[in-house]
Amino acid sequence: MNVLWDLDHTLYHTNEKMFDAFKWATVSLAKEYGIKLSDDVLYQKALNSWNEHACSRQFLVLEHGIKFEETHERYHQLIDTAEISIYKGLHDAFDALEGKVEHALLTHGSHYWAHRVLDHLDLKPYFKSSHILSIDCFDGHPRKDAGTKVYEEALAHLGWSSFDYMIEDSADNLIAPKKMGATTILVNHNGEQNLEHIDYYFDTAIEVLNFLSNK
Ligand SMILES: [Mg+2]
């Protein structure tokens, strides 16, 4: 069984402090680029960018001409991971699937970030290093909500002809996997449960792993 995971807010829960940490990393990044605005103004711009574009750095691209690709790794170096905590029992739930599931990860974060978070959560034993993928692995940083391209590239990289399940906290990122024949699972969904392209809804990654253990 081939299972593809998103990372942030999927394998762990992004609480308010963590949500803030992403925005403050953007503030720090803007200051490194010499943008002379107050912290509060930069924070608000990061928040607006997140709400409008699902990317807190988008205002750096649109208002300051700073290339998204150029800041991808540095931004992730500036994020404070102190607030990332593991779901209690997640390791046991992964252990229960040993030998039954091949896990891979595909994140909009940087490759550096994917490794840093998996190390932080002690989840590396469940993901072969070749199976830890991020959009900066691919030319042009193709996004998961922009069509099947990034998924096709990921499958080629993984040596998979298809994937059985895609697990995400973003409903938009599941449109392409559904088109490609994967079973789609939305986690941390805030009650959103009536979407045509979503097959299953769960609250946490542990619930997903328990569900997969019965497949
Ligand atoms: Mg996510």
C-alpha cells in the first residue's frame, strides 16, 4: 500500500503558537532583506498573505520582487520549532503498519524543513530518505493545488506507478490526487465534510493510521 503524506498540520497539529511562528519567520526574513517596516506591519502583511495565498511570504514576491524560490530554505531556518509536538501514540500507530505500508511525504515546505520536522518528531524511521519530498525537489516548485504535475513528478521520483492514499489538511491539495485515482483523506478539517473529491475525514494522523491498519 503506497501512502503519501503532507507534513504541516497533517503529521502534527499546528497550534496557534506554531501558526504564529510561521508568520514571525516571515517577519525576520523581511528584515534580513532590509525591508524597513515595523514588526507589527510586517506581521500583518504575512498574515494577509497567508489568508489570501496560503503562503505568508507572498507579499515579499508581489511587493518587493523577492523570488519565492530564493527564500525557501532561509525562511524555514528561521521558524521556531519549539511548539511542534507529536501526537501521543503516533509512533505506535506507525509501528502497527510496519511491512504493510510504504510511506512517503510531499510538502510545500523546503527539503531542509521536511528533514528538520521529521527529526524533531522522531519520525525518520518511517520514511526512507528517498521518500521525503518537497516542492523544491522539482523545477519551478510546482504546488499541490495547481494540478497533477507535482504529484506525477513525485511518483516518478518514488518509483511508484500510483498511490493508494493521499493525506492532507488542505482540501485544495487533494483535487489532483483524486483525479489520479488515489483515495483522499482530509485531516484537521475544521468540520468541513461535504466535499465531492474527499473520500474520508479524520481529526488526526493517528486516526488515519488506525484506519489504514484495517485495510
Ligand atoms: Mg499542510
